[in-house]
Amino acid sequence: MNADLLAQPGLLLGAVLVFALAGVVKGVVGLGLPTVSMALLALFMPTGQAAAWLLLPSLVTNVLQMRPAASLGPVLRQLWPMQLGVVVGTLGGVWWWGPLGQAAGARTLLGAALALYALWGLWGRAVALPQDHQGWMGAVAGLVTGGITALTGVFVVPAVAYLQALQLPRQALMQAMGLSFTVSTLALGLGLSGLAGSSGPLDGAALGASAAMLLPALLGMAVGERLRSRLSATAFKRVLMGSLLALGAYMLFN
């Protein structure tokens, strides 16, 4: 933990509470740690700094979400076009806009997309993608997700919509989201470090702060996973979509 962080106990406590809450959300629905963290941390720090702080908690919790490793192979084979699109879209977006370029209206548009998708997920019909088109559609979904990640630091849209359209079982869906979010986190980390052709906010101090936030995020995730195990499939879907709706509404009106 770096000295600057220790010198700001109020900031430290606030960040710990944010990551613990985000970890609980992540444990229950399999996503939301970056979105919740970015939304709340941005209340008291710059967006680029918030994105740098969440890198290690996001990476580690997403890697853990890919368990069990024995069943990960088929998921990788099915989703590699999407993951390639995520990397190209994220690094291309960082190169074009700069790290978290904050183009005018990007946050509002993302909030609207999250809210609309959640409303459709709660009351619309399920969509199944044809097997023959999943490859190229996955690549497009990954490319768009990567571009949105570069703008906002959030990698939910349209990745989750695409993964749900594959109609995977709940555990496979959790693994698939963990894989996609891990790739997004690594690609965003490269962009924030400046390796995508732009100077970014990821330095030794930011990595130290990010490491300090890992424990509260993991503890929160453990609590969330225990809660998830008690949910039925219907309740799980409602919690997932309700969480996306709340996140979208927050981004729209704040």
C-alpha cells in the first residue's frame, strides 16, 4: 500500500466500502464490480484514477469466476472470436480517444443502453443466436464492447446480451462472463499503462492502491457467491437484470 493512500484515511475507507459492495454484486450476478466501482469512486476521484484502482480487483475476481478450469476449454473455443474483438476494440479505442476518453455523452448513452437491455431482459422474449452466425456476431459484439470499455471503463454492453443469447446454462454463463471480463480488464490495463500509444494513469502508486482494494473485493465476492447459491434460476435472472437496470439508471441521472 502506498504512502499517499495511507495519508488519506477517509479516501481509503470510502474505497474499501465501495469495493466490498462491488464484490457482493459481483458474487451474486457475475458482473458489476467495475461498473459499481467506477460509478461510486468517480464521486471522489478522477475517472482515470478510479479505473486504475479497479484493475487488480477486477482481474482477480474475474479469473476466480472462470472456475472450474476443467470445463473452461469448450467456453474458450466457443468465445475466442468475441475475445479477439474485445482486445482490438479496447486497444483501438484507447489509441483513438486516449485512456477513458470520455467522449461527450458516452456515459449517458451507456446508461441508456444498460437500462433498455435490462428492461428487455425482464419483460422481453429470450433470443437465441443461430449456431452458424455466432462466430462473426461474437467478434462484432466484442469489438463494440471494447470500444465502450475504452470510453467508460465498463465492459458489460453488449457483451452480456451476446452471452445470454447463447442460452448457456447458469454456470457456463458465469464462466463465459468471467472470461470476457478478464480479457477486457487485461486489454484496458494495457491501454492505461500507455502500451496502446497513449500515456495513462497506471503507475506504481496506482498499482499499490489497486492491490490494497483486492481483499475487500474478494471478501465481498465470497459473501455474494453464498447469496447466489440460494437463488433459483428465475430469481437469478431478475437480480441480474435488476442490477443492470439500477446501474443504467445511475449512469443516466448522475
